Amino acid sequence: MRGQRQITITGIQPAARLLAGLCLLAVAACKPPEEPRYTPDKAIAAEGLQVIKQAGCAACHEIPGVTWPAGRLGPSLRGFDDIGLIAGALPNTAENLAAFLRNAPAVKPGSTMPPIPITPDEARAAAAYLYGIDDDV
Amino acid sequence: MFDALWGWPPPVLDPAGPYADKVTVLAWVLLALGVIVTAIVCAALWVAIKGPPRWKQRLGGESAVWIGGIAFPGVVLTALLFWGLTLTADLTDDITGNEQRIRVTGEMWWFRVQYLDEAGRVVMEDANEIHIPVGQPVVLELRSADVIHNFWVPHLSGKKDMVPGRTNLLRIQAGEAGQFGGVCAEYCGGPHALMGFVALAHEPADYARWQQARLQRLAGPNTTGGVGRQLFMESGCGACHRVAGTEANGLAGPDLTHVGTRATLGAGILPNHRGTLIGWIGDSQGIKPGNRMPSYDTLSAAELTAIAQWLEQQR
Ligand SMILES: [Cu+2]
């Protein structure tokens, strides 16, 4: 399913393209583009998207790449690849994220995200997908 | 519900029972005839443009119009009509008394499901899923509570309208155990596109056991309790929802007596587990915009969780 915004600069006049390129360069000079924290395996991340869709995570989260639903009981996961602590509490490691997705209250006492019935492998795949979200514009 | 529309082979071309078989045969025959007629028209077009003059003359003659334009379609279409009606006649056969009777009522935007005894009395109430025995015909009595809906399980039968003030009969039968997605196939306003259900076919022995368990559950008192039950009642959920054996007896929304066993939530659109239960109760309007249940975002996460935990026990 498509849902991510994309900016294409093909088809624009060469002069405009040059200008756009210069602007990008200038921006890049000020602040190097954010390195994603992890570069997850594409195939595993794609599996993770399926897991996320089948588990119904989007009943509570807005998730890039999932057009429907977009429940708002939990925080939006836009820009999750650049987040600091997981749920504002846990050190941001892939293992912690996978554990959090399966059973949040167990790893973050008092977390209001309920345990979700997915296997450890599915949780790791879902985590890979979330780390692979690259929606910086 | 989405597996009613997507998948390989496409569900419409993948019949899983005798009635669906007939609908599929009819579809293929119609397609084949369509292809043949298109081929004849193309050939005639070629003759009219590039054919030898003698052929052209014949094609332009009066007899060509009588034969190709009136006699041929008249005969073929009439034959097709009778054959098609005969083939699918038993899909709407009357109740003989040997089938499981299930009344399914379309409501904006979910399906009320009532299992009937031989006399047509309601034995069990449910919503958004129908359980049927494998290898036995089931008669569905289709109704509507508001506008026209349409009942469609592509794997098991053709489409049938649910019309206010009428009861339309539809026979379905599953040839194998399994879970088959169904949808409302007639635009009925608002979140129509999110109005679905599932049909679950069980081997006859499993079906009997399932039925027995439900009846047993209905015969005894509802012993589940705790904070969740109290919150459910205090929040007014019982004004719209019925839970057998409790004071909740609302009729505006789906019966929740067995919600803990449901395969899906929100009329076939979400998997059913604690997370989606909480998500639905707290933000059903975000998930299914325009549906007739308010979002309970004034309850805390702990309260939503307690209600969900209680609903999980309604089996
Ligand atoms: Cu509809």
C-alpha cells in the first residue's frame, strides 16, 4: 500500500533542477542528513509491515506505510526512526523495541500499550520496519 | 473481510461449496459467450471494411439483420436465461426443515446474526460472523434494519440483497472447513466499505460441539465480573449492547455475549485481541469513521484495559 509522500525532481526544468540541487547542497552543508539508527534488512522490514497490518497495530497508531486504519489512541509512529528513548523510557535498541512490541507492560512497567499476540520473530520484523521508516522530508 | 475481495486465486473464481460452484460455472459460460459474440462482431467488421464485395453485399442485406440482429440474440439469450435460472434455482429454495436456519440482518454498518430453531425462534444471538457445518445446506434469511445492504461471501455463494421489509432466502454450503470473508456489496452510506463479516465452516462434529458449548453458556448465569464489568455498565455500553446474563440488554449495537470468541472486531475489519479491543473502544471513530458507536477517549487506559479484559471473557 502506498501512503508515503515522495518528492520527485524529475521532469522539472534543468535550471530549476540545478537551483533545487544547490539549495539541497546548502541545506546539507548546514546539517548532515540524519543517519538512520539502523539500516534494517529490506526483506525483513517488508515482512514487518505485513505483521503490523495483520496484528492491527494501526488500530492505535498512525503508521507510515499503512493507509488504514489510523487510530489515535497511541502516539503516531511518524518519524519513529529518529526517536530517542522507546516510549520515553527504554534504551533504544532493536532488542528492546522487539520486546516492547510483544509485551510493553513487561519491559516498561505501567506502559499503557497492551501486550500484542505476535511471535518474537514477528516482533523483530515489525521493529525492523519501524526503524526503516524514513519519512524525513 | 478483506480476504473476501483479495487473494490468489481471486475469491470469486475460487468456489468452496456446491452453490458457489454453480455461480462460478455461470460466470465462465457468460464470459465464453461474450468472447464468442465479440469475435463474431469483429469478423463482421472486418468483412464490412476489407471483405470481398460479394460478402459485403450479403452482410448489408436484410436477411443478415433478421438473422444476426434478431434471431440469433433472441434464441441465444432466451436459452441462456432459462439455463441460468434453472442452474441457480436451488440457491433460493424454500426452507424444508432439514437445514440450519440463520437470520442475518444488515444494519448500518454491521451484521446481526441470529440462529433459529425449526420453528423459526431465535436460539442464539451473535454478530459479524456466521458459523456453519461443512457439507450441509444452510438457509440464510436475509433482512435489513434500515437501508438496502447486500450479503456476499464470494467463496460460498452469489450476492443477495438485504431489503427493508422483506426476507430474502439464500442457501450456502461449505465443502470444506475454513474461514471465508464476506462483505456488504451494496453501498449503504458512510463506512460501507468497512462493513464485513466472516463465515466459519466447521466439521459437523465440531459444529455440534460449538453449538452445545454456546447453549450451555446461555443456560447458566454469567459469572464473570470485576472492575471491567462494573465499568462496562457504568459507561452505558449496555444501552446499545447485550451481554446475556447481565443487565446489559441494548439492541442498537452488536450482541457482545460471545465477543471473546469472535475472529474479528468492527464488522470484520480488525483482528480480535486485547489491543484491538482497547483501540476500538477508545477510538472507534478513528478506525471506522462515521460508525454509530462513540469513541470512549474519556476513559483512562487502565479503564479501557479493564473493560477489554472483561469482554475477552465473554465466550
Ligand atoms: Cu453496505
